[in-house]
Amino acid sequence: MATHEHEITAPVDLCLPDGRVLSPAARGWSRHPLHRCNLRGGWGRTKRWDYWAVLTGDHAISATYADVDYLGLADVWWADLTSGATGGAGLTTPLARGYALPDQPGTAPLRVAGRRLRLSITDDAAGTHLSATWVEADGRHGRLVATVLDPPGHESLNVVIPWSDRVFQYTSKHQARPAHGVLEVGDDVVRFGGDAGEAWGVLDVGRGRWPYRTTWNWGGGAGRAGDGSGPVVGLQFGAKWTEGTGATENGVLVDGRLTKIGDELVWDYRWDDPLAPWRITAPDGSVELTLTPRHDKHTRVEAGVMGMEVHQVFGRWSGTVVPDGGDPLVLDGIVGFAEESRSRW
């Protein structure tokens, strides 16, 4: 699994002082967030977001706060993977008025309030706190209170994807962070974490300047290896959008320690049959995994010059991974997700 990519070990600015051109020193990856995303100008191409998800045995929950220049976007979404029930609420704000995401993610609160949704994302030394209230389409009231812990030494995958000196993306992907909290929808209450069963937080930070048309894959997951008593394994995989850049967002965490994968992985799935198995393999055999989906979150939006279609499936990963310097680890149904997104933005 050894990678050819340059590892960054000290804080660095993403851009040169004008905020428009990628700094040569920013090219590479790190085990902890070290980039200051000092983006300036480039209106229309600049995108900033924090996307959070919580994966439990039978539920998936997400919260998004994003400024994509044309729009500000916020939402909370949930799915019962057993019954197929889904819900949540969202809001959009033209020109992202009132939205602000810090240059260094996690250093300032993210808050938004609308008629049907109020969302707050805040950080402290323990981790990240998600708090939201909303009104479902059927009139029921929803509430989410969740904490995603950030254990000392727990690593993440942080990398710059450089399409060019002026079109580039910094992404910070966090997997396998322990989570606990409660989701309430009407009279239904779902507790997760602790005595309610392990739950895992996922974070996707995006700060960059994008081409108009983009297609990507993203997948992840977490759980204990072997019979459920082994080490905690976190999965972080991507494809398509990184091809030809010399960088990837691929890696495996074992008890919080990242093995960075420099190779592009092979994704095998069917866009027109997203509930069929999704298979991911590494050329050297260090990743041999299959996701068996339980639920497809299919989103399609057409808004003039903007458009997006996504199949994001949630289910369970099985197979093997081989971390650097370690023996193969067998995964037998750990929770996770995979997606393909096609965007004009």
C-alpha cells in the first residue's frame, strides 16, 4: 500500500497570497488537517462545504452546510435502513447570503436558521457537536443531537487534488470517529452510540475551485474487524475525480492510524442498478471489498445551469484490507456507504 505522494507534516497555506493560485507547498497529503484554505476571488468556481454523517447499525444520518457560490445549502437527512423510511429538511439561499465557512475547518461555528430547519455545528476539544431541529414534510417535528468524538491521535486523510494551478480541491476526510446521540422524529426516538450500540461519524470537508462538470466516487465505513472484537477499521475511498492528478483520497485506518493508498482503486458497480453489490479492489490486492447496499439515496436536481444526480447507497462492507506492515484484516459486514455523483456546478 505504500504511496508515492508527498506527506505534509507542518501547517501550510492552500493558496499563494493572492488566494487564487495553488501554492506548490500545498501539494500533498497529511494525517491531520494542516491546510489553511485561504481562497479568494474566483466567484462561481469556488466551493466550500462541511458534510457530516453518522452511521449506525440500522440508520444513516447526515447534515450539510455548504457555500457553492451560487447558493447556500443546508440540510439534515435520515434513513431507517430496515424499513426504508426517510426524512429530514433542507433550505437553499441564493448567493449563499449569510453562510460562512472558516479557512481552517472546525475553527468557527456553522449555523443557519430557516422556517423549517435550524442547524448548528460546533467544535471543542472533545470533538464536533451537531444540533438540529426541523419540520418533516408530513408536519412531524424532528430533532438531532449528536457528538462525534475526535480521540487523541486519531488520524484523517487530508489531500489536495490539483487539476491545475488554478483549479484544485482540498479535501479532509474523517472516518471511524465514535459518535453518540439521539434522533427524534415525531414520537420515534433512535439512540445511538454507547449502550445503544456503536455508531461512527464521517466528515467530508471541501474547500476548492472546481471545473464546471465533475463526476466522482466516494465511499467509506467503519467497524471492528474479525468477529467484532478486533481493531476498529475505517475505510476511505474515492475515484474518477482524482484520475490523472497524481493524488488520491484513498486510505485505510486501523485503530486510528492511517495507511495512505497512492494507487487509484478499481470500482465495479452499476449506475442503473445501484442496489446491486459495489466492489472496490486495489491493484496490489491490499483492498478486496464488497458493499452490499440496503438503501439507495437517489437525488436529482435541475436548476438551470446547475444540475446534480447522485446515487448514494448505504449498507455493509465485507472482504479484506491489508494495512502497511500488518496482516490482512477480515471485515464481515461493517457499516458503510458508496456513491457516484454527476454534477454541473
